[in-house]
Amino acid sequence: MKGFFSAIESTVIIMACLRVLTALFDLAGAGLMIYFNSVKKALAINGLLATIGPVMLTVAFIIGLSTLTDDFNPTKLGFIFLGIAIILYGVFRN
């Protein structure tokens, strides 16, 4: 197992761990929804999960892009950040 992880870049491991953490939050939220058995509480939990997901997505993007900044020119980075901003705008708009 040691050889397996040494072949994977540390940035990829961090990004994957963030996605696993997000999945655990979603599973915990689903369990809380079932536990409370209330539509109002389920909507509140779902709203909280809707804010956690994009934040984790943005953090994973930033971690990944921080390792690739040497390979990208500023225009490409600007378009990538614009795309992330559009995703977040679509999630958080009323």
C-alpha cells in the first residue's frame, strides 16, 4: 500500500480527501434528515449542505490550480476562475 500512495501526487490525494469529506457531510446530512423526520428541518439541512458543497469545490479547485500555475498563462487562469464564479453564482442566487 505504501508504494501505491507514493505513486500518487500529494495534491491529488488532498483533492480526493476533500471530495470524500464532502461526501461524508452529505451522508451525515441525509442521516439527520431521516432522524429528524421533518420537512422544515430537512430543508434547513439541505440548505446548509448546499453551501458546504460549493465551498469544498472551490477549495479543491484552488489547491489543484495552485500546483498548475506555472503551466497556465494569466488569461487561462482568469477564465477558470470566471467559470468557478459562475458556478457559485448559479448555486447561491435566489
